[in-house]
Amino acid sequence: MSKPTPTIEIARVYDSPKSAKGYRVLVDRLWPRGVKKEDLNLDDWFKEIAPSDQLRKWFDHDDDELFFAQDQGDQ
């Protein structure tokens, strides 16, 4: 008999949870703006494994700046 495969679901903290079952974890270094801790009904908050501040800032980058930087590197 095979064991059931665990399922990981990813959701935004601002969206309503699909169901109450499961283990709910927040993975972010910063607490989401405008959200009360008691409203999230979390089981854990993993700040340590969240993306670094540098990576978070890069992810919100401006594409024009990125392409400019790549063009400069080709010279």
C-alpha cells in the first residue's frame, strides 16, 4: 500500500483561505501590511527562510533598468 503524497498549496496572505484544514505557514521576513495576526490563523511564521531583502527588492525591479544594465555589460 502506497503512502499518500503530501500536497503543498501556495496562496497570497491577502486572499481568503480555501479551507481550514492543513498546516498554514507564512514565509516572509515582513508582516503583511494591514493584516492582523489573529485574522490569519497561522500555524507558523518562517522569517528565516524567506527571500533576502536584496532579492525582494530585485524582484520588484524595473525591466528598463534591468535591460540597461545588461546592455552596459556587453560593452
